[in-house]
Amino acid sequence: MERLNKFLAHAGVGSRRYCDNLIAAGRVKLNGQVVADLGVKVDPVLQKVSVDNQPVKSETPVYWVVHKPPGYLCTNHDPSGRPLATDLIPHVEQRVYTVGRLDEASEGMLLMTNDGELANSLMHPRYEVEKTYMVLVAGKPSTDDLQKLLDGVWLSDGKVKAKGVRRIKTQGDSTWLRVVLCEGKNREIRRMLAKLEHKVLRLKRIAIGTVLLDRLPKGKARKMTLLELGELNKVVADNEKRIEKRIAAGLEEATETKPDGTPVKKVRPRIIPGPGVIPPRGRTSRPFGKPPQGVPPGPPVGGTKRYDSPPPGGPGGAKSFGGPRPARPTGPPGSRPPGTRPSPGGSGFGGSAGGPRPGRPGGSRPPRPR
């Protein structure tokens, strides 16, 4: 018994997340009944599974390394009848698909498998699996051009950048570059270099993750070794753990996909402090437990008030917490009692209408020792 999404992924339907979307959309049936539970388990021997009323049979996962020549398409069907990458492995009985496409004019390494889960992890830019290319460009890119590739170049579908760029050698008026990417946008390298006015003359992928094309001839294929498969799975697992740590630390948002395949961002909830935790206060608020200036702290009453002792002067004082507010003094300017606030129009406001401002009692303050 295994989970239904895992069974579908191993059967080559797609990644586990994609299979979950198929189940949620009601497109998966188990013994003729629509499955509504994402956690349901299936026995491939005793139960029949179908997607869009098409039976799904369990297949042994296979992994092939293919050297694609120029002129082949990375698709399972072409109305024009052009050669396909799947034509290079006619002896493979399982229904396989390419992991990361190369355009028709490009050449190099392709991974072909029916393991949808691994394929999704290798292609998704979030997992940052490196793809290495050898690129022959017209002209001689300067150091500033290479730095622009590392910093990022704006294209029609956003900003893209290379993880690594190195100049290998010159060939006449052209230059060989070694470019490492972690994304897989359409014709990404060609468009990046065209933005810098360096046309790509030849593009060849030589590695995906830790798997190397090595000396495999053009148009030939070989099985991936168990050692290569183990190292590739380790790269994906390590990257997945790193992403989970970043999400847990709040440095990255968790994402999911809708049933139609479009991504949806899940905004991380704000952390609300529990009982006994004092949230941070604004700049104008006083620290908890510190009374206002001139008010001695008193014992709390029921834990509902911060300051329960009345200020000096009784309930009618200037800093009173209760009782009537003292009346504002009245009378002509200059006749206010000492110790009260002057009115804006009075002679004591700003020291402009009532003569010079009286000095500080006790004389001037002595200079501060250095």
C-alpha cells in the first residue's frame, strides 16, 4: 500500500504536487469512484486507478542520459514531423519525458525519465539544481559583461542571472564561456547574451547537477548509474532541507500550486505573542512599569492599571488621575500667578512681549568638567 499521489508520480503522471492537484480537481478515480481524499492509499495489484478515465499502470522508474544533437525537439509530438528527442531511445518501453528542455538549435545533455517527482525537483528553479553549459559567443565579452550576467539582466519576463560565468578560451573572433544556471526559462542564455550584444553561435549542456555528459557521443543514450542517481537525489534532498529552514526562519514564503498549475503564495502568518509576552511598543510609549515623570509608582490594583498612586498635591493637582481639572487663570497679560503656563498671547510667551526672560534661580550653571 502506498499513497495515491506517490503511485501516480512513479507511474509517470507528474510530480506528487501535480498529482495532488489532479486528485483535488476530481480527475482521479479509484475502482471507478472519484477520489476526494488526498491521503488515500492504494494497492496497485487489487485496485484500478485512472486519470481522466484513462487507466494508469505502475511502471518501473527508469533514468536515461541522452546526448541530443541540434535539430531535435524536446517534445512528445510535433505536427510538422520534425525529429524528437524521444526518437533517440526507441528501445525504452516506458513513457518517458525530458527533464529540462533544450531548444532545437542547442545540443547536449538531456535526462529522460518517468519519475515525475524527481523531474519536478530538477526543473523547478526553487531547488536551485545547477545546469552547466558551454557557450560559444560572437566577439569577446569583457569582464563587465560577465559581471552583468552574474548581477542579472532584465528580459521581457523578468530579471534573470547566472550563478557562475567563466571565460574558457578564444576561438578566432569568438569566445567560449562556461555558464551555470539554476533556472530553466525559454532560451534564457541566448536572450541574456543578446541583451549584451553577443550572439550565441553554439550552446551545449554538459551537466545537470552532479551528472555529467562526459564522452557520450551525439545521438546516443546510456542508463544513469545507481551512484549518479544517489548523488542527484542527495542534491535535491539537501536543497529541500535548506528551503524548509529558510521558510521556518521567515526568510522565504511557502508556495503551492492551484489545480491548473499556477503558483499561489502562502503568506506566513504574523507571530502573535502569548500571555505574559510584552509586544514591542512605539517610540513615544514608555517602558512597562516606569511611571510618568514626577509620579511615584504604586502597587497595582487587580493588575488592570499601571499607576495607582495619585500624584503629589491630591486629586486636584496638575498631574491628577482623577478629580476636576484646575481652572485656567484669567486676567490681563502679565498678571498670571507664578508657576502656571503662559497663554500664547501673554507677555510671558516666548519672552517677546514682557521684556527679558528672568534668569535661572541660583545663578548660571557651572561648566561641566571635561
